[in-house]
Amino acid sequence: MSPAVSIRSAAATDVPAVRDVYRRSSMSNEGDRALFTLHPELLDWSDRAVWEGRTRVAIAGGRVVGFATLLLTETSADVEDLFVDPECVRRGIGRALAEDIAAVAHALGWPFIEVDANPHASSFYTRVGFVALGEAVVQYGSGVRMRRSTSP
């Protein structure tokens, strides 16, 4: 990761930039475009997690270049979303966000974080330390349920 990238909790002023990264990143995957064409409402990222203090943003050059959100349930700590600006992929930002969200979960006492990875994202999650647990049924298809330790 470039030393010019920092990660912090998202602020209300970050919401428009986070929404932009989410939309452009979502549409950058050719395999997902048909789904978003059929369900454009899926491109409307809710800012609820920002208000709840669950979203972390990666900042470079004074702008949001990625974000990740942690969702805590009674039984798991889940990566709710993790997106990187399509212009900034393969620069370590996604890895840094995965490490950061794992550290946040660790500080909250969770030994593992889990994610329902889209099939095209499962190789990324494997590279950043997640292992496949099995198939995950999601709202519009299937993915891979994955887990990694939060220990540093």
C-alpha cells in the first residue's frame, strides 16, 4: 500500500464519495452489470452504517478511494461490504481495508470475521487470509462464505 493511504472512520461528509466508489466499483465488474441493470436500486448505498460508526474509509490524495463496513450480529462479525475505487485497484487498498476491519473486530473481542463473497471476489478474500467455509445463499444468487482470524 502506498504510504499516502490512511484509513479512518467514515464521517457524514464522506457519504457522497463512498456512494460514488460503491456505484463505480459495482458497475466495474462485468459479471454484475446485468443484475444492476435489472435492479438499479441495488446501486443505492445506504449511509446507515456511517451513522452507526461501522464504516471505515481509505483516503489517498485527500479523497475516498475505498471503504469497508463491519456488521456485528449475535453470532458473527461480518464484512458487510468492501469496495475500492476501480481506478485504484491492485495498490493494496483492499488488503489494507481487510486488515483494518479485522483489527476493529479484534479490538471488539471477535476472534474471526466472515464475509459472503461474490464468486468474482473470493480470490481477493483468499489472498487477504480468508478461507472458504461453503456456499452462501444471498439475495440474488450465491456466493462463498469465508472466514479469517482477526489476530494480528
